[in-house]
Amino acid sequence: MKLPQHIAIIMDGNGRWARKRGLPRTAGHKAGMESVKEIVETCNELGVKVLTLYAFSTENWKRPKKEIRLLMDYLKDFLAKYSNEFNKKNIKLNAIGQLEKLPQSARNRLISTIEMTKGNQGLILNLALSYGGRAEIIEAVKKLVKDVQDKKFSPEQIDENIFSSYLHTGGLPDPDLLIRTSGEMRISNFLLWQISYSELYITNKLWPDFRQGDLVKAINEYSQRKRRFGG
Ligand code: FPP
């Protein structure tokens, strides 16, 4: 089986999962954390290098305050509960997005887990938090322009590799496989630059129902695709 080096996932459908059961949306997020745990461990066991999870978008700040607060609490609880276990399993945590916008307590927990796991060589678990692809590109352009003004580069030297290195994902390979759960056919401002040649896999499964077997199915389908990169 041809294994993707980098899998990126738009974890959608928590709200619908909860509604189907007559529960509040936040119960869907809570159930979704179980899928996160299972998918992280499966990727690590399979030998996937990077797993990027879209956990909170720049647009998600428009949700009700209470839902945002609970999501941030869940993130904090998730890290508190599993960081030691992930560390023992050699998983390295990374985060992309406007992390300065996260509540202090969640950010502290995130930073301390990143610090604790920074020497690990297993799966890189890359959490996209307060992340937006367009905002990331604008931020990269601003830094690049500054470096050009400071004469670190001439404009002629800028190429795709240099530009990529200014994104939050600098140093990581582009996703080979992009998975979206719960059937919507859109990208939702996720990794706009990085997914130019990613294989797309969209499943109707809602995120809390997306488990190990579903991931293996997605990887199996990926391994049968012929990637031509436009050639
Ligand atoms: C989309 O479902 C999901 C989110 C906005 C948040 C994803 C968060 C988690 C899976 C849990 C916390 C994450 C970590 C990393 C611990 P939705 O609410 O948009 O669902 P809907 O489209 O059915 O309403």
C-alpha cells in the first residue's frame, strides 16, 4: 500500500452528528475528540509523517461565544489528557494558525506540549487553530516583503520553495491526501497553497463516526490513484 507522507483532514459534521441524537452541538465536538485520538494513533502506527487537522478556522470565531469557549476547553482537556501518552508514542505536536488569538490557558497548554514533544521523531501532529489559508498567505507576503526590503532576497530570487518556507507549514511536505468528512464539496480556506496537487477524498461519514477503518479505506483509495502532477 502506497502511504501518504502527509494527510490533512477537514473534520466536519460534529454538529450534525449531535443533532441526529438530539444533543447540543458541543456533544458532537466532544465525540469528535475520540475520532481525533484514534486517527492520530493510527497515523502514527502506520508511519504517516504528518497529520494536519483543521480544528478551528479563522471563520469559526463567528460561532456563539459559548461554543467557542467549550471548543477551547476541549482542546485544553485533550492536550492535558493525552500529551504524556502521545509523548511516549514519539508523536511530535506542532500548530499552525493565529495562535496569539487563542485563550491564554489553551495556548499555554499547546506551547508546553509542543515544547515537551519537540525532540520526537514519530508522527508530526499538526493542529490548525484559528487557521485560515488566505490569512496565512497574507502573513507570508508581509514577511517576505520585509525581507526583500532588508535585502535578504531580490524579488527575482523569490520562487515557490522560498515562498513555501514563509508559510506556517514551512519545512513540512505538502499534503498528499486531503480528507473531508460529512460530504461537503469545498475547501473552506484550508491550506490553499499547499493542496495544489493533493488527492481529494470526501466521505459522507460525519467526523465523530470517522474511525480507523475509514482512514484505512481512504488510504487504500489514495494508493490506487495515479498522480501525474500535471505531467
Ligand atoms: C466541524 O463540525 C468541526 C469543528 C468546527 C471543530 C473540530 C473540533 C474537534 C473535532 C474537537 C476538538 C479538536 C481537537 C484537536 C482536540 P461542525 O460543528 O461544523 O459540524 P456541522 O457542519 O455538522 O454543523
